[in-house]
Amino acid sequence: MKLATIKNGRRDGALVVVSRDLVTCQAVPAIAPTLQAALDDWDTIAPQLQAVYDRLNDGAADNAESFIEQECHSPLPRAYQWADGSAYINHVELVRKARGAEVPASFYSDPLMYQGGGDSFVGPCDPIAVLSEDWGVDLEAEVAVITGNVPMGASSDEAAGAIRLVMLVNDVSLRNLIPAELAKGFGFYQSKPASAFSPVAVTPDELGDAWYDSKLHLPLTVTLNRELFGRPNAGEDMTFSFAQLVAHAATTRELCAGSIIGSGTVSNKQGNLHGSSVQNGGVGYCCLAEVRMYETIEGGKPQTPYLAYGDTVRIEMFDDAGVSIFGAIDQEVVRYHGPHHGEKRGTRQGTQHGRK
């Protein structure tokens, strides 16, 4: 099934069930007012949501409304845990090669992971708001999962069974702030602003044969300023599966229902810069840093600029029939002008979905 959160003037929004074709939706306040509430009692609530989903797809739902992606918040507007891995070692290898460093052997057996800020995400159609272009604004197109409760020390099989939902994410990075921050030896913080997730989160069974070995085997399409920038396959060259990433996150702690675990930037092994771009027959990229890495490796310095005010980014995934699975993350880079906190932006007028 497919689930989304509609902005309603409240921080956590309103849970809706969305039809498979992303055309209609239905609020379910009597079942679960928010996605977090559904995750907290998943075994009881999921079958009820599935029944609504089945009726929506059959055209027999009560009080169905049009589904409008621009009215969505991220499926979880805030989360108890947001941890992002780096499962695509090709991405790490490029970063290291660009600065003449070797990849430590442990990176191939022990996942990289950082803990992001889960207190506030932005909606999939909200802007990427920053105070300065000089920070080196970069997109990072990824896949992410939402878990149920995961015990400390969970095996990969146990972790796989705890994956409740799958979605996409733009894990924005401020590249020019990263070097000085990492040099302190304490990890990312200022260089990782609020992430945006796809309008819709889906259960793994909805992905059919594309979901196996806890990986999503479909191309992730990235458009930059309305030009195709990349479509690498998210299942290829993924060194660590989501089961492994979730188990890694739970090595020394329990994960609570509603924890989000990201894949890291999707990246496929390719030849060189001239053969890897979409225009030259390659699969392209999911972040600007990779282009700049290739340029540094081949020419000694990067040529492609980071994002500027007015630039647009669109991240989407399609099934084999060309139908959007999660809806689109569709954002514009803008100058930050003040707080929003997920409230009173993009809300639909009326009383449906508990909105006023």
C-alpha cells in the first residue's frame, strides 16, 4: 500500500492512504491520525489501512479526494531517528580517489553511517532554503526505509523483517562546509540541513519483483533544471543492503518504530567522466559531487558548479510501465527568509483530512 502525510497546519500532518496510481487518497483519522501513530501499532493498524487501500484501487472508497503532491509533507515530518548510510562504495571510492586517498579495507565490510537531524524535515515540494550559495549546495538522491521496532543486536534477517516502508530522499549536503567540520573529528552537523522525502512511502510488497535482497532494483531518475542528470539503478553496486544497514544501526541500541535509515547517494560504477554522463550514454549521477570528482580526477580541478538560487531538482522513480511509484521530490533552491516548522504552508482549505 501507499501512504502519505498531508499538511494540515499541525506539525505532524494528517495520514492519508493513496491509490496505487497516485490519483486519489483518503484520510483515515479513525484508524490513525498520523503515520507515526500507525507505525507505533503497525500489526493492528496496517491491515485496516490495507483495506482502505484496496477500496481506493477498486474505486469504492468512501470520501476519496484528489491526491495533490504539492500538499504533502515528508511522510514522517519528523522522526525519532534519521541515520544515513553510504552503501554505494563507488561513491566513496570516487571521493577518496579525487583527493589521492585509498579506501580503507574496512569500508567494504563495515557500513559508513551518520546520524542526521530528525527533528524537522521539509516537504517534497518545499524549497531548499539556505542562507548562502557559498556553502556549496548539493543534492543527494537516495532511497530510504522506515522501520518498526528493532531490537539491539538484530541480525540482518530480523532487520529485514522490521522494514515497514520504502521512500526516496534528497539528503542535501553543504559541500563547502564539510571539510572543516570533518576536520574537527566529530562528524557532520552544519553541513547537513533538513532533508526532503518523497510524497509517498510504500510497503515493500508494493514494489513486486523490484524489491529483493532488501534492495530496490530500479533506476532513480534525477532531473536538474529540467534536464536529465542521472538514472543509476538503486539495486546495482549497493555494497550493503537495507537489512545490513538497519542491523548496523541497531548494533548498540534499539531502534524505535518510525526510525528512518537511508542508503546514501545512489551510484553505479562507470568508466570516466566522458562516458558516465547521460548525454554520453552513461547512467549519470545522483549528486553534483560525483561530476566534480570525475572532473578533478581527469582534469585536475572541478568545473561544474554547485546549486545556485533558482536551480531546480526533481527526484523520482518509475516502475517498468513508466508509472511514478513514490511521486516526485521537486525542489527549488532559494534564499532562506524565516521559519516554517511544517505549519500552515501548502494546506488545503476545508475540513477533510482534519484540516481547517
